[in-house]
Amino acid sequence: MISSSSKVKSSGVVDIGISDHSMIYCILKLRADKPRPEYKDVRSFKNYNSQSFKAELSQLPFHETYRISDVNAKIDHFNQLFINTLNKHAPIKHIRIKGRLNQFINKELKCTMKLRDKKLRIFRLSRNAEDWDVYRQLRNSIKTSLRAAESNFVRNQIEEYKGNSRSMWKVIRGCLPSKDSEKPVYQKDHKKLANEFNEYFASVGKIAADKVKRLAEANNIQMTTALPPARHRSSLDLFEFRTVTPDEVRTIILNSPSNKAPGADKINIQFIKDSLEVILDPVTDIINCSLMTSTYPSMWKIAEVVPLHKEGDPEIASNNRPISLLSCLSKICDKVALNQYTEHLTNHRLY
């Protein structure tokens, strides 16, 4: 009994002299499923020039942001000017992700590898011992050259990232064997799969809350949403956000790592750094408006959610962990708030 007769090329029964039982066999027409190509949206740096980008931004009316009182309207005005200009200088392109060659393989090595493959084809046709010796010498020479090139590449990378432990460990991890080196392959329709993942990730909080409620009921624990009575503290201990200066925002932006993935707006932190002279004051104004009105912009709450496979079948949503990619500007505002709150706790010895 088979589930798909179209995959059976031939079948039969073979008599075996050493047993009373006959052996049943079948030859199947099996072919490995070709993985679907992966695509991603990225900004093209082909014609990007930071000076031209900054010069065009300087001609735009960012000062009108100051006259707007609503923080969401401020963000909309800023994004419209900034993103429209950015799209001209670094447009978003839908590209196919190709297999990445090892960076230490140069043109000379590639040519030698092609010659090696050619000599192997010649030997397979001739079966001549001399042709085999030529191929073998090339093969051994390339192995030695590849090891030396990889060693030099890693050594140069470690030297370049000296003092940057994060980047250095990334290089070191790339040299170590890993069980999780293979990317998960998705065979289902990508749109359908994305909707399934979205439904699951959106319901995780509710599912966890329901589990807590059932656990409390099973153990006769009374759940309440009432806050505990506040302890009396002096007015000096109360925390309030203050307005931030452009210099503080500049320091946070310049100290932000440039290798972080952008959010749904595709505004990389490098573009913000390149145009900092032009947009520093409007960005500071937006952050101050958010802090003083206790309003977090709706646009900054939007995240691009990427599933990170944990274990098991990658097409089952519960086997993945959601990673939220947020707007770079939202992270700058978060850092401002964190610095102020940390300063308050330290000054009043509340930690």
C-alpha cells in the first residue's frame, strides 16, 4: 500500500534462497524539493551620497514641526519630508537573497578553482594517470591556499575589531562549528504562513494571561488589579521627565551602533547620523513633545516582526520566537527616557 503511485517507478518480488519469505522491493522517483528563493526589501546604496542627501534635506521645511502640538502629527510631518527624500537617494528594492561566497576567496582563487574543475573533467574522460596527477596537484594547492586565505582573513578581522568585543565575537563564532547553521526552509505559501504566524504572535499575551488565571483558580489564589497603597515619599523622590537638549540627543545618536536592523520605516541609523546636522533640532523637539505630553507616538509602536526558529518544525508558529524590529528614532527616545530614569534612581539612591 502506498500513498502516491505516481512516485513508484517499478516494484516486484524477489525470491531469497536463505528464507521462506520473499523480498518485496520498489524503486521510487524521488527528487529533493528545491527550496523557494528568499526575498527581502532593502535600501539601495548604489547612488547614495551622504552630502547630496544632507544638502537636499537642508532645503526642506523641518522648522514647521515646531508649530505642531500633537506628537503623532509631528512624526507624520517629519517622516513625510525625511522618507520621501531618502527614497530618492536610497530607494527600497525587492531583492533576491543569494548564497554568499566566502569573503576571503579572491578572483585569482576562483580562476584556479575553475581550472581544477576543468582538469577533473579531462581526467574523467581520459582516465589517464598524468591527467590525474595534474588535477591532484591543483586540488592540493587550492586547499593550502584556501586555508591560508581564511586564516589571514580572520586574523585581519580580529585586528580590525580590536576593542569591539561584539564584532570580534561575531567573527570568532563564524569560525566555530554550529548545529544551527542551516536556515529553516518554508514550503507553505508564504502569505498564508505569515498570517498564521501573525495570529499566533498576536494571541501569545492573551494565552499566557488565561494560563495564569487558570493556575490561580486551581490554587485558590485571589487575583486583583488594584494597586498597593503608595508609600509616602518626599517631593524630591518623585520622578518626572525633563526636556532633553540637542547635545544629549546627538551623543546618543552618535554612540548608537550602525549595524542594527531598521524598523518598518527602513530608516537605518546611518542615514540619521549622515543628516544629523539638519534633523537634530526637529528630532529633539519630537522627543521632548513625547516626554512632556506623556504620549508615545503611534508610528513608533509599529514593528516589523521576524520569526526566529527555536526547534522543531519551523512552519509551526509556536516553534518560533518573535523578534520585533523597531524604528531607530523610537530607540533614541527610549534611550533618553532610560538615561533620565537611571539618573533619578542613582541620585536618590532608590535602586
